[in-house]
Amino acid sequence: MVRDPFEALLAEFNRQQSHNQTGYAPDEKFDTEWQPYLSKSMDFWKGFHLYFKTQYKPHEVMFTTYEALQKDTVSELRHVLHFLGYDFPQDVAKCVVQQKEGLFHREKPVVNQFKYYNAKQKVVLKAMRHEVYKKLGIKILKPYIYDLIIKYLFACLFVSMIQEESNDNYRKSIK
């Protein structure tokens, strides 16, 4: 199961820093621990998921997303069980729907934690997600639309870097 890297990395950081499956990392941890965590975890996310693509034959492994499972739990579980050679009885489907949230559910944060990703990280993670999803055959958007979005994001990052360099040069010149 693949989870969107933005969500997955935040969830794991919160779990590690709060020492609780349903807690949140204190804000000060984002100030001190977030950047080092992301530096090592972004490539790990990619490598972890692509490992299964390279180590197993197509009939031996199935890829789905956490988000697809959340969106349509019954259909996605039916698909997974079919892949494994099992039926999905209606009474089990009913139970799954009733117990969908489970015991370990993190409440929505008061603060938008996506603010901790900087512009470069957002571009890199989106490109990484696109690459992994494409290689695993996971479809999110029509490929040409997604490619346009990635190109736009890289253009924005490039402009942002030029502006940052220009600002640095300006600051140096007024000193």
C-alpha cells in the first residue's frame, strides 16, 4: 500500500515525535527535527515503494493507495482480496464499513502542517510521487495533466530560486 508522501511523511514524523500513534509532534520539533527528518525520509519513501516493483513479478504484487482505500474501502478491499484469491462476503463488507475508522485515528490538526514543507520540497516530493505512482501503475490524474503540473511546479521552483538569488545579491550589494 502506497500513501501520498506528503501525508505519509507528516504522519510518521508526528508518530515519532509524539511517541504516540495518534498524537502530533510539538511545534518546536518542526523547528529543530523536521528538516533533518525530511532529508533522509524523502528518498526512503521512494526507494521503499520501488523496491517491491523491482523485486516481484507483476502477478506476485499488487499496488494500491491508502487514499483509494479511504475513499472507497469496500471496492478497494474487494480488489485486494480478489488479487489474493479470496471472496469478500457481504457481511464482512458491512462490518468493514461500520468499523472503518478503527482504533488508531489521528484527529485533524488545528494547524495546517503542510506549511512545514518548503517550496523546493513540495516540487521534489510531487515529482517523486509522480515517478513512483507511474512506475507502480497507480493512476491519479490523466498523465498529460500531471506532466503539465510537474512542469509548472519546476518552472515555479526555478523562478523562486532566481528570485532568491537576486534577493541575496541585492542584500549583499547594500551592505
